[in-house]
Amino acid sequence: MEARHLRYAIALAEHGHFGRAAASLGIAQPPLSKQIADLEREVGARLFDRTRQGVFPTAAGEAFLARARRALDEIAAAAVDAGRAARGETGRLRLGFIASALLDPLPGVLSRFGRERPGVRLELHEMATSRSGSALVAGELDVAFTLGPPRGAGTERLVSVPVGRDHVIAVVHTAHPYAGQQSVSADQLRRQPLIVSAGEDEPAVVAGLRTLLGPDSPALGGATVARDVHTIIGLAASGVGVGLGPSRMRAVPRPGVRFCDVTPRTPLPDLVLSFAARDRSPVLRAFLDTVRRNCPDVGAALDDRLRHHR
Amino acid sequence: MEARHLRYAIALAEHGHFGRAAASLGIAQPPLSKQIADLEREVGARLFDRTRQGVFPTAAGEAFLARARRALDEIAAAAVDAGRAARGETGRLRLGFIASALLDPLPGVLSRFGRERPGVRLELHEMATSRSGSALVAGELDVAFTLGPPRGAGTERLVSVPVGRDHVIAVVHTAHPYAGQQSVSADQLRRQPLIVSAGEDEPAVVAGLRTLLGPDSPALGGATVARDVHTIIGLAASGVGVGLGPSRMRAVPRPGVRFCDVTPRTPLPDLVLSFAARDRSPVLRAFLDTVRRNCPDVGAALDDRLRHHR
DNA sequence: ACCGGCGATATCTTCGAGGTATCGCAGCAG
DNA sequence: CTGCTGCGATACCTCGAAGATATCGCCGGT
């Protein structure tokens, strides 16, 4: 049985007349008669009563037509849904990210993307860079914000684009002596109790601080360790010491604290956007586009990587 | 787009391999490639990713396949439903009947039919014979139990079969002097307060009583009038008088009353089963069959009428 | 009894589904 | 680096069935 048979049966039921139904279908009357006859033979039941007053569905015909209409609706919807999915209007985007990405690029990117693609279901997974990398390779994620490009098996199939430069900054209580300063020096930091991150950013931030304060600095060894940047800022606000973290901390202004540059400027690994190079999914493309428009300096780099990977 | 395209896409998604999917469909690989390509062109979206590891649906493909599966399910269900309806296993039967039919043939017929055809929805409409007749002609009913064959415009297109003979009987309170009698005479009736029907059976019953008691009998003129037979029996049970009604009253035995024949035996119009002569609906056929098996003496008459009307 | 409208049937045409042969391409072993 | 291999795409042909044209048979109305 083909969709044609359903369309013909429905047209015949609507017109109640073989000739007019055939005309509405753009075919001649005899082929319609034959198709209906074939259909009735295949179903094994008479579907229409041919009377002088017109052609009317039998009880079996009514039952058949109800299902046929739904079938054709499903077929039409299949094409529409596929088109929407292909245009990236519907679908799913599984996004991995390190906690600190929640500070700066994510709020803007996600609200914008949610507004532009209301039909896309977002799945957000906070995870470490290495897990994002393997999840991308395994096809369990579509994109990820990571700290530096992910390393490990299969990551050569990923495209990674720096989204923003990052460096160490300090956060202090408003009443702290450094609060008025534009920047804080390494010497000043060595004389203070410090608060550093033990979260995802830890290895990178700690490595940066090590170069800043000198290896085996006692100030670093005795530092308070916090799980994430919000805790660092909270502890600094309560006067426990000087918080040190990524410059993206500035994105969460909070009464009671001041942010200061640290001299010498100590770079941290870039925040990076990663995705599978082969992934041509329109939802991903739309997301990349949103990121591009939200993070001005990303555009060129992204285009370059995309061109490079065919 | 044809059902074929849906079947092919689903097979391809299941096998993840053009060659094997084609084999499972009983066709060669190139036609499958072409059909899928045609489908993708018509939908306007790539539905499958061809990789070295296999063929996988894209996001658009997943959306399409979900609908396609439902569409094919509907098509299969259409054939099944039509078959069921054609065999009379499902459907609807609109049955008109006069109130007194509820006494005798209906309880047995309906319970048997409901057991044999659980999928058929019964619509029961109590109505006068004349309304049943016009409703049958207008196609608003499928069958009806009427008092005598329906008369009026279009009723020549109906088939009417007598289902049972009927005559006047009397119903009296257990303590009534007539209660012990086998039968009651017209003379005896003229000396008693009577209870007669004003419902559907009225003209026929009243006409019967008129011939029984004589025209303009004061006993008839002064009779208590009840809307239906249950009321007649109830009033007789409470000693108001002697109830007169169709012999089918016997089918509702009730403590406190006795039924007596009336002499001379006074016939009433037959209870008749009517339906449209052209109606070939399997549900109707099944119903007629049930009636035939429930009312032994109907069989021959029914077969005769059916033969007569082609 | 004749006529007209409608669905079914008969016969032919044509388009496209499906078959066969072959190509192009990417991964892989040597 | 280079054949080798497996797979999907392409090219071309075949044939069956959808559709067109012509005609028939049937019933209902004048």
C-alpha cells in the first residue's frame, strides 16, 4: 500500500464522485477507479458504496479514512520536522563547560541562543576540560567550553578556538589596604594570606601563580583553597585574605569586594570553545554563530579553523 | 513522497548500511541509494550521514524517522481497522425501538449481541414506530423494532420482518378475584376499573380493546391511562384495577401480580424488525443473525425477505 | 423507450522503480 | 607510498505499473 492510495481514497471521500475526485487529483477517472479497486482488494474490504446519489464510504471505509488522514498528516509533519531540524530550529545541544565559563561567556551566549532558537533543547553539563574532551570525541557532547584545548586520545578530531584571553587578578575586601590600588604586585601578595582555587581551574591557576610568586613560595603553600570562584570571592569579601583567580571573575560584581590587576600580568590558559571537526549539525552551526556574535574577537579565528577543516 | 520512501529510510536507519538495508528490502543497493537521494532532495535536508563506520541519521533524519514510523503504523492500522469494521467486529449500530420491546426481545438480543460483538458501540433510541420508520429511511437508524411495519414516505425501501405475535392480556393484583382464573372474559372486564396504555402501543392496544369491549364502551372511556407497561403493572399491583396490555408484559414477572389471558383472544399488531433493504453493513447482518438465533421462528421469514430484496 | 451521467473495463503509452555494471573514494595492510 | 578492498554514487538499461483514451454497461429520469 502506498501513500497514493490514501490520497486517492481521501479525495474520493471528499468529492463523493469518481470523476470530480480524479480531476481534483489531476488524473483521469479510470486510473482512480483502478487504484481504489486495488486498494479495496489489498485491504480485503469494500471501502466505498457506489450509489446513484454519489460515492460514500462504508463503515470499513470510515475506519480506513480516519487512519489514512492521520498517516498523511504524519508524513507531511515528517517533512516539516525534518526541515526545521535541518535549519537548526529544533533539536538538542549538549554543552559541556568548566565552572568558570558560567561567569563570563555563558550567561550572554545562552540567553541570546535561547532567544534565537527557542525550539532547541539545551543540555548543560559542568565538567572538567579533560572530560569534555573525551565526551566530545565519544559524541556525548556537541560543544564545550574548556580551559585550553582538550588533550588526549581522539582530540585531534576536535576544533578548538580561543574565546577569550585570561590572566590572574586579585579580589579583596573593600576595606582592605589594597582595595584602592589599581594593581597589586607579587611582593605585596607574598605578604598576605591568599585564597586560591582547587576546582577545574586549579592546575592552570596554580601554575600561573607559581611563576608569579616563585616556586615553593610559602605564601602559596599556606593559601586557603576554595572549590570555585564564587567561594574565592565570598571568602575575600569576608576578609579572609586576598583572592586570586581568573580575570573572568570580574563578570560577577559583588558589593563588598574590589578587583585588582596583578603585576606582572600573569597569563592563564585561554578559555576555548571545542567541538568535533566533522560535526555539521545546524544547531551547532547556529550556536557557533551566536558565540561569534557575542564574543567579537572570535570571528576570524573560528572562520579560519572551519576553513582549515574542510 | 510515497510510503516506499518511509520504509526505505527506516530500513536504512535500522541496518546502518545501504547494501544490507537493500537486501532486507529485497532490492539492490543502487535503487535504495537513489530513493534515499530523492527523499532527501524532496525533504530539502540531508537525512543520513554516510561515514566509513556506517550510515547514521542526522538530527533531521531522526525527526523524520520518528514521524515516518508513526505514519507506517497508521497505514498498517488503517488496513487492520478496515478489516475489523468489514467483518463487523467494530462499528456502531443505531437501534430504534418501541418501549415495549424492552420487555421481551431486547434484553436477550442485546446481551447476546454485546457478548458476541464487544467492539460494536450500541446506540439505543426509544421512539414511536413512525419516527423509527422515517429515521430508517433518512439513514439515521440502522435497525428498529416497531409495532407493525412502518408506513409513510420511503418505507417501501425498508425490509420488515415480524419478530413475534402479540395479543392483549390482563394483569391483576394477586388478591384480585380474577387472580386465580386462567383467562378473563370481555364481560368481566367491562365490570372492572381498567388501566390501559397511552404510550407508543396506545392506538393499537386501544383499537384492540375497542373490538374486544365494543365501541364506545364506558369501561374503556373511564380507564386509567398509563404511559408505559411498567406503570400498568405497577398500578395493577397496587390494586387500582385490571391492567390491559401486550402479552410481552409476561416477560417482566413481578411479585404481587398475576397475568391472565383475555377471551376472546384479541390480536395486536406484530412486533416487527425493520431495516433499510440496501443496507449491507456487516454489523447489521450480525445483528440480524443474533435476532434470528434468539427468536427461533424469525429465521425463515428473514431469509425470505433478504432473498426477495436481492 | 430513449437519453444522459457515471463507474468499470479494455488497450495503449509513458514514466520511473529497480537491475547490472562501473566508478570514485577513503581506510588499511604490505 | 601503493595496491587492495569495501561501500556508496553514477550511468545506463529494462519492465511493470500508473495513467491516458476510448468504450461499455447500468440505472434513473424524462
